[in-house]
Amino acid sequence: MEAIIAVVGFLGAGKTTLLRQLVTSYLDVDWNPFIILNDYENANLDVQQFLEQMEAKSVRALSGSCICCSGIQELREFVNSIPERKNGVTLIEANGTSDSCTLMGFLGVGLNDRFLPPIQVSVVDVKNWQQRGEHNELEANQIQVSSLIVLTHLENVSADRRTFVIKDLQRLNPLAEIIIADEVDVSLLPKLLPSKNDAEKLDHLKAHWASCSADLPNLPDLACIYHLCERLPESILRVKGCTQIGNEERFTYFERTPDGKVYARPYNGVPITGPKLLTVGPGSELSLLQHAIKSSLIEVESRTQ
């Protein structure tokens, strides 16, 4: 039977990074992973980042819906249509605002009997755990029915902070195993059992956030990306995009994490929807995105005159 592993966690916690690690590890031991990526806006942008490791037929995107409610039927259909293969394992990355308890309650209903009951793995950003203000309840919800909790963003985190976070996680989910990312052993993941922890019910509307995307022109230089991200309000907790810089033929992927840090790296291939700026969080409106793009271009132009 094939294991289904749902990777959940707050925006920017490191879900996609863990997923890349899992894919690499599974391929190294001759397993055949299948990936489903969920995002509010253009999950295909992330799909292409896995195509250096896997064939396109083994990676699917589910965009524009919440897989813990409106998108659950489509998710089940995705899973049930996955071809049978030797040493198969299905990996699902939920969007960073998912009501993870509800997701697990619905996901196991209606799947083909060749699949094991789905298990959940949570990714926790130790540095920013429960420092999300009004979104703390959602973040806490995302670990309560997980069988495994993976700690990330441990750099420059004190021993006291790490101990505090682990104790808080154990309070909310005393049945989960807690490890750091380097300790993840893919051979053991399919053997995990679904959590039997009692979870506190979340007001599901707290998992429904505004999202938006806008066409993004070529940017004159890398600094323009940082100017652009700075012009988007803090209420927008997730920013990512892909475009070309200057005369470069390759594309550059960038993101702003909830703590305000901006990262840029080369993008694999050409985005099938064209260059885009994507945002998730209160204030995600097309006019705001377009104004930020225009302002960042003006800033760079004035700097070069």
C-alpha cells in the first residue's frame, strides 16, 4: 500500500525546502515519489522547481482553492488518479494558511483502498513560532494532528527559545515526535501512524485569506526586487514572484517571508503563466501590487539617472 504524507505549516516555515529534501532522499533509495502542490495563486510556479529532480508527470499543481474545504474533492481526485508504481509514496504540500485539522479529517475519506491512511508532518519555524499576532491560533492548529513535527529556522536561536518552543508544541500535541530537519529519515515516514491527538477546533474562516497575482515586467536589476518587496505592506505575509533581471535570459525567483526577509535565486525553466508577482494575506489587491511594481521601477530609474 502507498503512504500519503501531507506536509503542512505556516507561511515561510520551510515546507517546500523539506519537500525537496524528502524527494532527494526518496529518489536516492529508489522510491517513486509523486508530489501535489497547493497554493492560492499559481502553484505551477513551484512545480517547475522540482523538474530537475522528477518528471513532469509526477508533479501536479492545485491552485486557487483551499484543500481543507473547497478544494478537497479535487485533491482526492488528484490522489486517486496517481498511477500505481513500485515503491510509491505521495507527498502533498498544503498552502501555508490551511486548516490542517480539517484537512486531515476530510482527506482520508473517499481515497482508493490502495492508499494507507494519510499522515501529517508539520514544519515549525522555531524563530517565529507563535509570534504571528492574530494568526497564532491558525499556526497552533497546524501542528495538533501531526504525527511528526520538524523544526526549522534554528540559526541564531537560543537554547532557551528552542526549549520553550518544544515544550509548547508538546503541550498542544503530546503524541507527536519532534525532530530537526537533518534528522528526517524517509524510510520511517511511511511507518508513522495517523495522530490520535485531540485538537482544538479552529474557526475555519481564519484559514481563508486574501490572495492576488499581477503580471510582472522584466526588472532592471536585483535591487528592484528588494524595493518591490519593501513597498508591500506587512499585512501581506507571503510574497513571491518570478521574472527576468536586466538582459539575463534565465528567470529569477524571489520571495519575502513573513518575518520580512527577501531571498532571490535562479529559477528552473520558464514560468508557464509568464512573469508574476504573487501575494497572500490581508491587503492582497491588484491595484496595490501594480502600484508597488510601478513605484519600484521609478525608484530604480531615479537612482540610475
